Amino acid sequence: MGSYRGLVRGMIGFKRCQTILQPLHRSSPQLIALSRTSASGTVFNRYLCSASTTSGGQSNTKTLPKSDSDKGKGDSGSGKIDTSEGQSDTKTLPKSDYDKGKGDSGSGKNGSSKKDVRGGPVSWLSLILLLITGGGIVVYYDREKMRHIEELKSRTSSVKTGPSVGTAAIGGPFKLVDHNGNIKTDKNFLGKWTLIYFGFTHCPDICPDELQKMVTAIDNIKEKTKMEIVPVFISVDPERDTVEQIHDYVNEFHPRLIGLTGTPDEIKQVARSFRVYYMKTDEQDSDYLVDHSIVMYLMNPKMEFVKFFGKNYDVDTLTEGIIKEITAHK
């Protein structure tokens, strides 16, 4: 009878809880069903009904009173759940959208004070990487630049001075008169190395210096190599440089120096074939100067152009340069 009365009282308590639960369930209820087993093996259900309302930012909780059977029983752990003989079955109803949006705001002070902390746009690591990359690019560019300069220097230094591939279009047939009045052509110089200089007998300083340098060089070459070079002087002032004038002039420098002159047209033709520039300057009657190229032309035994030597060559460099060219063409 005692067990039957306890069961009836539990049923009455359940009805009361259900009556209170129905209006609360409509506003996001939370229903927790707790199962416990009595000493006699009868299962009693105790329902804790709670409902949270968020009006005014506060939550209202209603808890059903315990039944008399629960009060009568000696629950030493009144706030605890006995799971020694059975398992506790806990069911939580899902929160409503309203509770999801605002129920979390009261979870704690730390939750509302948390902020999304992000680093600045440029960190120390990225700045260091940028500096390292930029420095590497600068170093690479400098090395490539120096390498390119070294390549250019090596190419320039590796160019061998001497006869170029092919024959320059310098020289050609000519017909002139020597200082003895004899007709001379380019064929008269075949079989020997020839050194030709263009000038004029009234030249104040440059022509005498160049002719002296030329005849001294050919004497040095004969002494060193036992080879005779034919020195030739061609006038670019045919109006004043007659045969007699040329004769007296060349004898002042060397007995083997050959002087050539001719008509203005003949001189113009031979100068053009050797790419020689000449022009009268400061002309006052018969007193004038002639501006002309200061170059010596080395011709091989076939009267083909080999190399030219400018005013920057002294006697020694001219001597060595001619010997070098002759040796290379043997």
C-alpha cells in the first residue's frame, strides 16, 4: 500500500508539473527529466522545469516543488543525482533564436570584453625580409654589372692588333714623277716593303719631324733585321713642289728617300686612293700652308695596304710596329 500511495503521489506531482510546464514551454522552455531508482526498484521521475524570459534583460526561473515522497525519503545528497544502479538521462531542449542572440551576452564579463586583435600592416619580420630581399637584388645587380664590364674589357684586350680580315680599300695604281725627273708608278715598288708619307716641302715643322722619324725608323729596322724599307714622300702641293724643289728637300733627310710629285689632278687621284685629306689654308699669293693628314702607310711587297701609323708613334714604337707587321706577314 505504501508503494502504491507513493506512485499515486508521483503521478499527481507529474500532472502539476505538466500544468505549469505548458505555458512556460511556449517561451523557450528547458525541461530536464531526471530518473532515479528507489530502494524498492520502483522508478520515480522528478522533473525540473525552468523557463527563461529575457524581458528587461533578466531571466525568470520557476522550479516545481518536490513531492512528499521525495521529501520523506532520506536523500542525503538532495542536490545530487544517484547513478549507482542506473544511468541518468538528461535532455536539454534547444534554445530559441532569441536566446541564441542575447542569452550569450550574460555568460560572463570576459566574453563581452574580448576583441579581435590583429597585427599591424607591417611586422618586424616582414620588414627584415623586405630589407634582405632588396639588399640581395642590389648585390646581384652590382655583380652582373661588374661581370659585364669585365667581359667588355676582356673582349677589348683580346683584340689582336695587326692585319684585319680582308684588305682595306687603301692604295691603288698611280703615275707620278720622282725627284730625279723619272716616271714612277706603283709597279716600280713591287717586291719591297714601302713606307709612304704625304706632305709638302714648305711645311714649317710637322713634315720635317715626321720625315726624320720615318728615315730613322727604317735605319733601325735595317740594323735589327737586315731588311730594307723603301721610304717615299708624296707632295700634296704640286703648284710649288717641282722636281727641283723635291730633289733638294729629300736629300736633306736621307739618300734613299724617294720624293714624288705630279700635276694637281695626279696628286688628287693618288691622295684619294690613299684616303688622304689635304687643303690650302691662309692663301696669300704664293705664301700659304696646306692642311693634310699626318699618316704613314706601310705597304707590303705587293703594294697592298698593311697598316698606318699616326703622329702618336715615336721612333721606337714605329720601329717595333713595322717589324711586328713584317714578321706577321711572312
